[in-house]
Amino acid sequence: MKRKYELKERARRQAETRERIVEAAVDLHTSVGPARTTISAIAERAGVERHTVYAHFADERRLFEACSAHWAERHPFPDLGRSLGISDPEKRLQAVLRDLYRWYEEVESDVAIFRRDAQVHELNAEIVAEDDRRLAELADELARGWPRRKPVRASIGHVLEFETWRSLVRRQGLSRAQAAAAIARLVDTA
């Protein structure tokens, strides 16, 4: 009986250690960035030795994937189903932008670091490229129902980008709702 208990306790401790490692890596990725995060820094922050990090994650890709999943669980991309169900193209775009821009506000500092480091960190670049692919699909979906499809699609693709939101809201001082409304009018004239 005691042996079974010891195995469960050991598995619990291993899971806790793995979770500490992932949380330490996420904390570092969102503060100094993935490109500047080292295994030594992760180990120190998690309160373990470097070899313990490697025992749980055989390579950087596995650790990075665990960190990305953990971050995405904490900061889920908005569910755009209701907004995408709006039949009027301009109102649909405004609703999606309000949802997306709200999320950008919540994750701004993290996304800024991830996008910065995508220039020099291959695994991070893969994640950012996947995010860009999803935004492109969203732009394709939002462009349906508008006339002059190519200019509208290009305008919508532009307004979905994180840097466009930052420019409108952070640098130009628009509220999320003002930015969404202004952008929808701009797309309508494209």
C-alpha cells in the first residue's frame, strides 16, 4: 500500500515542479522576452537546477510549446463567434474590432515583447506567424459581403494588426470604440 502512495506523491511533486518551470519561463518570456530567456534563469526562478528543467523538457521547443499553451490558457483569444454572426459587414467589423482591441489592451505588453523577439527567436517567430495566419483568415472572413473586395480585404487585414491598434489607441489617443468605428468607416470607403 505504501508503494502506491509514494508513486502518487512523486507524480504530484513532479507535476508541481513542471508547473513551476513553465510559470517561470512564461514570467521571463513576458518580462525580458523569449530571446533573452535562458535555461539558467528559468531554473533559478523556478527554484530548481538546470538539469531538472531538462529532465522535464528535453529541448527548447517542448518548453516553448508548454509556455505558449500556458500563456494562451491565461489569455484566451476572444471568442468572435457572436460578432462574426452579425450580417451587416460594417457592424460585424466594428464588433470584431471591439473584441480584438479589448484583448490587445489586456495583453499589450506581452504581445509587444513576442513580436519584438520574433525578429530574432525562431520558435517565437513560428508562434507569431501562426497568429498572423489566423488574423489573415479572419480578414478573409470579414471581407465577405463588402464591395471592392481586394482593397477592402487589404484594409481589414491592416486594421486587425496589433500595431494598427497601438497606433490608433496608444499613439493617437482613440478609445477602443472610437478606433473600431473610425476603422469601419475607413474600410467602407476603400
